[in-house]
Amino acid sequence: MNWGDLFAALALYLVLEGLMPFVNPAGWRKSLLMLLRFRDGQLRYIGFASIFCGLILLFFVRGGG
């Protein structure tokens, strides 16, 4: 594993996470308030789906498939 790749991925994550509050702070706030309405099971499902999609994408990007 190359540490540079890990830090590049972290930097890209921070850039993407910062885009929404920078570009549309009211919409970002509204989406966070909407998240409060979800039950724990729904949030877990969303988290699991995100992890699964990320792992599949990583598998293909890294040449595993």
C-alpha cells in the first residue's frame, strides 16, 4: 500500500464533503435535518449500502475485476 494514495483519497474525501456546505449551506442544513427523521435501521442500511458500493468501486478501480 502506498501511503500517498491513502492521503490522496482522504484529501479527495474532504474536498467532496466540503463542497455541499460551501456551495449550498441552506440545502446542506436541510439535508442534515432530514437525516434526523430516519430511524436507526434506515441509517444503518444507508451506511451499509455506502460501504458496499465503495468496496465494489475500489475493487474495480484497483484492478481486481
